[in-house]
Amino acid sequence: MAPGKEKKPVAVPRPSASVLVVSPNNQILLLQRVRQSSAFPSAHVFPGGNVSASHDGDMPPPESPDRHVDNEIYRMAAVRETFEESGILLARNNGFGRLLEVPETEREEGRKLVHGNKMPFPKWLAQKGGRADVEGLIPFTRWVTPTNVPKRFTTQMYLYFLPTLNSTAITEATANDDEAEVRIPVPTTDGGLEHTTARFLPASVWLRLAQEGRIILFPPQFFLLHQVAQHFDNLPSPTAYGSISREHLPREELEARRKRLQDFVQTGDPPWTEKCISPTALPPRDGKMRADGRAVLGLNKPGPELEAAKLGRKGVAEQCVLVEFKKEGPRKLAVISREEALGATAKL
């Protein structure tokens, strides 16, 4: 550190929530952030954002380990942010328990009211005869921003499965079965406030687009999409993202693939529902930089706040993310084994 310069204090992670919304055809929703955004500019991201006390409730204080644990406040934030950013309501009808349907004009009015803090989100939902489907959210890792970044977040990630349909594309969204009365709205942007596009695509397609340099994905999004692709896209090898089939899948197969993913997130030590990941740049293998210039991000550490709490929280030991950090954002991402990245003798 240069003489006379004080080390900047580590930023306190802000509580946030994000959702991998799964379409009726097992595709994943991503939104492209505006170029002027203060977080992840121009990148494709899952819907999500900061917890809001006025809409979602009060979080435990920064010094509390409970601040980094899944709870109803994070879940309400996840549902609210998905609605604000894409127009899709992860909510249930109070009378019948089906997904809540709200006419488009009322949905758009509601997005503006909630985003502008003119009405609490739970109150708006109640006026429409519904409630946030917090029970339908499945935890799928927590990510804590590394300490070298000025804006830090403790982000609870979730999976949410929209109901499968017999044979209808997401853009048409009707069906001739028990869910026929439920119309899944096509995702739309928030009018350019924070996002410029909103679209469902297979997980493998998003990954391929990122590897081809056509979109920007940050390591958490790339890593989680990689995990989803293993269960949804019937790949011949883990990273063969370009080889997925375009054929129509019957509802039974869609449901079977969902069950495989749901079973997967319950596995591990800790299970994927409880994993906490703070990406850490690892030293080069044998002291030599990679020829391709990419950094190796270890995913096994939970971040200093949780390490200090000594709760035993940890991330993923077996896999790493390769990434080249460019001015416009991360490039050349890949998920590989820790042994492949660092060698068989690498310490965790």
C-alpha cells in the first residue's frame, strides 16, 4: 500500500434475491441490463434485485449471520423483483391456488406503482386477490460478492417452475389440460428503466451465446446455467452446449427433467439449496499463468462474513470457473473441475 493511503473498508454486502424462472418448456428467463446500470451493465441476468424494507420486510442487521440465510423476506423480494422486471407474477390466486392472472394493463400499472414505491407489493397483490408464491421458490445457492469489489451483495438464488403445458410454445401460452385456465404472460422489459430485453431460451443456448461472445454472462449466472443444462438439455458431454435437440418434448419428459434438477439441488454437502459461494481468484497452476490469459475462480469459500460466523457454510469444492475479465465484462467462461484447473494436489 502506498504511503499515506488508507486501506478502504470492505463494503457490507447488500441483501438481494434472484430467480431462475423456468418456462413451461424448461427454458430460462434472462434480462439484459441497460448499459448505464451500476451493476452488471449490458449483461444478461436472472430477474432479481435488492431487498426493500417497505415491500419485503426488515432484514437482520449486517452483523447477524441470519442476514445470509434464506427467509421469507428474500423470497418476497425475489417475487417482487421478477414482477417489476419482467411482468411475470410468481403468485397464487387466494381462492383457487392457481397462478394469479392479472390483465396486462393492470399488470403494467402495478409494475409502475411498485417500482415507484407508491404501493407496497403485498398490498397490490392482495387487491388483485392473490399472494406471493414464496413456497414455490426453491433455494439454489447463495452468492456473496468478493471483498475486492466496491459494491457487494449477499444474493439468495432460487429456482421457480412455471407449470408445464402439453404442446404450447411459451410465446403462445395456452393449453388444453388442467392448467388451461392459466395464461403465462410473455416476459417484457421494464420499459428500459433497468433492462432492454427479456427472453426465455434453453440454458445451453444462453451458455453458447456467452462463449461465442454474443452476450455477457457473469460467473454466477454462467455457473448456475451450466448446472441446469446438465438436467434439462440432454447433453452428450457436460460442456457440449451446441448439441441440444430442437425436437418437441412431451409433458412427461419435461416433468421428468424437472424432477432430476429438483433432486440434484437436494444433493451435496451441504446440498445446493444451502451452498454459499464467494468466488475467489486462485493462484496459477505451478506458479505459471494460463496461456489463454484466463483466471481461475474457486467456488468453495462462503465469504468473510460467513467464515467469521463459523457456521460451517461452504460452496462448491469440485468445480471452478475459468474467465477472462475484459473492460466490457467477463469473456471466455467455462466450468471445469478443480483438479483440471489446478492439478491433483491443489489444496481446498
